[in-house]
Amino acid sequence: MNISAFTTEASPHAAHIDRIFYGLSTASVLIAILVFGLVFGFSFRFYRGSKAKRGPLPHFLQNEFEIGWTVATLFLFLFFFWWAATAQLYALTPPKNALQIHVVAKQWMWKVEQPSGVREINELHAPTGEPVVLVMTSEDVIHSLFLPALRIKQDVLPDRYTYLWFTADKPGVYMLECAEFCGTGHSRMTGRLVIMKPPDYARWNSAQPQSSGLAQQGEALFRSLGCSGCHAQASSIHAPDLNGVFNSQVHLSDGRTVIADEAYIRDSILDPRRDVVAGFQPIMPSFKGQLSESQLVRLIAYVKSLTLKPEARQ
């Protein structure tokens, strides 16, 4: 095993996590030295037959000593809890307008799709200095994407989306692996995280086999499946308008209000009768079993691209 894969820092978050680790390790070592030092010191001083004075502590030390070490331990614990919690809470919220890269896990490989439409197997290219959000799902069982150089890990689950984001600051090639036992080929489910400077990332993107972006591929699939026949504004069939729907509030027929994020759009494609939009009939057919995860990624990318009303885009 290459230990440098777990010690190299490739992001500010990784450096922060390492500081927490070193702080906890240092505090643990110092406390262990103190405790063992007192144990051995008292053992030699108060061994049976020694002339050391024995008896209760002076009255003014009995309560103060107990309260003092209990309060000190409590504050030390709260400090480390706050320190670690701030790092984890910060990692939960990606910045707006971050570069979105889709990841689909499958026994036993990682399938990556860049916003430009470039597809990768067991490789993930990303630029430095730019927030990157990984939108992840699984085609079969539970996996877990682990990027040691960035000190981040996230479970990847079937039938739902999970998210992971980072801002890398050190170009290089790093490990990418699955951290959840997912079958007999789990140990082979590895890959490479390739961090590049923005100009190099742009050149790499343009050098790949030419293909349309995810949104353009999704639009073609949208039309080939006949979705435009219902969701187009001029359609005679009464269906919700998808322009500007992403990340907006959607009122449902049962009185609930939900946010139209990636998970909602995915569920609306596969199980359209579950969350019916208010004012519409549940007539949309389910595409469950007819679309792969990669096709769902493209359809969702197309719906996300419809951020403005048609008249506003002209």
C-alpha cells in the first residue's frame, strides 16, 4: 500500500482535517502520558510499606479537585467537537454555480460524465481552484466514493442521489476507490482522481472525442421518448411546464410543497404518480426499467438547463 496516498493533501479541506487529526492525536498522547505518569508515580510513592503519608486529601481539595478535572475534560471535549463539526458542516453545503460532474457506480467500476458530455471509466478529471460537485448514484448496490487526498468520502446509493463537493488546489494524480464492501470485486473498484490546472483541464476536455454536452444529449433523448409532445407549451395535452422548474417550489395535489431538485426530477420520471403536481392529472407513464442511470443523468441535465422561460432566453 502506498502510504503517501493517505498523507498527501490536495485541498484546503484536507489540510483542515489533518490539523484536527494531529490535534486529537497530540491531546490523546499528552493525556495518556499524564495518566500513566500519575499511575506509575503513585505506584512508586505509595507502594505497600512505604513511609508516604496516607489519608484523605485536605478538605479544600476534595471537591475542587474533582470539579476541576471534570470541567477541564468537558471543555476539551466541547472544543474538539466544535472544531470537527465546523469542518463537517462546511463540507455539507456546496457553493452555488459549482462545476457539476455526474458519477454512476456499478459493480465494479466508476462511470463519470463531465458537463461537456465527456465520459470516463474509473477516472475523474477536475480543475484546481474551482468548486466541483459530484452528483452520484448507483446502478446496483451501496458503494462509497473515497478520495483520500481530499479527505472526503460519501456513500453512493441506488435509486437516489448523494452529493460530494471539493475545491482542489494541488495538481496531480491521486487515488479513487470504493470504501464500502460491494461484492467479490470490491478490491478492484479503484480509479484515478486527476487534478489539473484550469488551462490543462480545458485542453484535456477539448482533446476528448467530440460529443454534445449532457443537456444537449438530454434534449435529444427527451424528444425521442415523446416527452416534448406533452410538456411543450403548444401541446394539446395538459402537462406541467418544465421551463424554470429546477430548484423551484412545486405545489402537489395532496397539498405538499417540494423543491424540484435532481431527486424530485428523477422520481417524477420513474414514479410520476407519487408526487403529482397540483392542477394536473396523473397520466404520465412511468419510465422505470426503460432508462439507464446514464440516460436519467442526461434527462435531468436537460431539465436543469431550462432555467429561463422561452421568451426570456430569446
